[in-house]
Amino acid sequence: MASDTVDEKGAGEGRAILYRSLRSLHPDSETEAMIARAEADDELSNSTPGVGVDRQRSGRTRFRGN
Amino acid sequence: MRLAARRWAVAWRIVIALAALGAAAWKSLIDLKVFAGTTQLGIALVVFPASLVAVESIRSAVAAYRRPQTEQDRNQILLLLRGAILTISDVTHVPEREIGANLFRIRRAWYAPWNCHLHRMLHERMSFSPQPSSVKWTRGKGVIGAAWENRQTQVANLTRLPAELAAVVDEATFQLIDESTRGGFTYAEFQGLRGKYAEALASPVLSHDGTRVIGVVSFDIPSTVRSPAPGALLDDARVIGAAEEVSSFLANSIERA
């Protein structure tokens, strides 16, 4: 489970860098709204497992093949 | 729209215009008693070209109505791909201009709905080289097709090919390799990709209900990029997290396309 935790932490960092990049590229209300929705989904799914999970992200994997 | 599709669209319009002109001329000559013709033929000569023109006009009107939304979607896709490129550059220290990004959506051939392939909606790389490949990506083919098939993000180190593939010198030696090692590529596709990229990452885009893969987003680093860890830059949780977030954002644009 440790690798899951580490990977999720890394993925969270990646998402934070992405949000920063998007804000720098196009700082408008639509971008903010899109990011706010994603952050709210993250918050909800982290605080209440199984509830509020953005189903679009259900395809995420912590492990990769090639 | 691709060049071939644009040519067909123009040819189709010319055919419709000529058919309408020909039918109108023929009808006029029948009316002037130059040619003999039945009433049914006269009606057909009016209704048939009028139907073609009506269909084409409605199609054009719908396309014109949808154009602003299409432009908006294109800009949104571009923003997300560029955001991901900046993120990958930030994490891997590969210059932004080198990183390539693509968005594909699954398309069915109208004449054979069971025949699905990935249609490239947008390609983004600041540098003009390398140009996007001409591979027809299908389910299971390469890292992009594998993301579609497995519904999971795939990362491939392309600097180290399996020994059999590295030893390929011609089509005959390529055909001797088993299908799973060939990754679904034809010899021409393999040759076109060989040595072009150091690594690639592909992430599936799922439908809103999460039941279907509707597209794939991919990122690549060309083999010309100098790196202390060639082939291992994209296999980073931060890159994967950002790519999967982008793929989830892109679902709307694909579903509207």
C-alpha cells in the first residue's frame, strides 16, 4: 500500500503543477471553474471514500505496463 | 478536416451542382418538346436534384451552426494539451518544444461500424520535428492501442526494443517475429516509428459514465532529446497524474465532437 500512497502523492503533485500551468496559459473564469470542479471532486473522494468519486477517473491506474 | 476528406467534400458538392444543372437542362428540353419524356420523368428530374441540394444545404447549415462550438472545443483541447506539456517539461526538464501531445477519439467506419480505429483530433508539438506518425492506431496496437484495450495508462520505454525487433533488417525478418512482440504494427509502420521516439505515455479517455473508452491522449519524447535517464522520464507519478487529469478533462470535448 505504501507504493499506492507514494504514487497518489506524486499524482497529486502532478495535478497541482498541471493546474498551475493551465492558470498561467489561460487565466480565465472557465479555467478556474474547471480546476475548482476537479479539486472539489478530489476533496470529496479523499474525505469520503466511495462518495463523490469522479467516475471519469475510475480508469486511473497506479501501476503501469508497457 | 484531412486533405483527402476535404477533396471528397468539394467533389461531392461539384457533383451535386452539376446534377442539378443537368436535370434542370433536361427538364427544360422536355418542356420545349426537344426530347420526349413522361410526366414521371419530369417530376423525377425536379425532385431528385432538389433533394440532393436540400440535404447538402441542411448539412452545411448544421456545420455552420456548430462551428463556434467546434472552435471553442479545439481551443479547450489545445489548452489542456499545452498545460500537460508544460507540466511534463516542469517535471522531466525536457524542453517544452520537444514534447509531443495527441488527442485521439474512437471512430467507426460508416460502412463497417465494427471497424473502429483512433482518429487524431489534434496534435501539438512546438517543434516541427518529428512530425506525427501515419500509423492507423487500432485497439491493442502499440502503447496507444494498449491504453484503449487495457483502459489504463501505459508508459513505454522505446529506447530498449525487444532483441527480436532490434535485430530486424528487412520485412522478412520482421514477419518472422510473433504478433504480440510486433505490437500489431505492419513493417512499414514499424520502420516509420523506429528510432523516432525515446518514450511514450498514453492514457484512455473514458465516457462520463465510465463504461466506455472514447479516446486516448498520448505524450511522447523524441529520441533526439538528450537526457540523463533516457526512456524513463515519463514513468513518473507526477506525469501520470497530470496526464490522467487531462484525459478526464478531455472527455467533454470528445463526447461533443
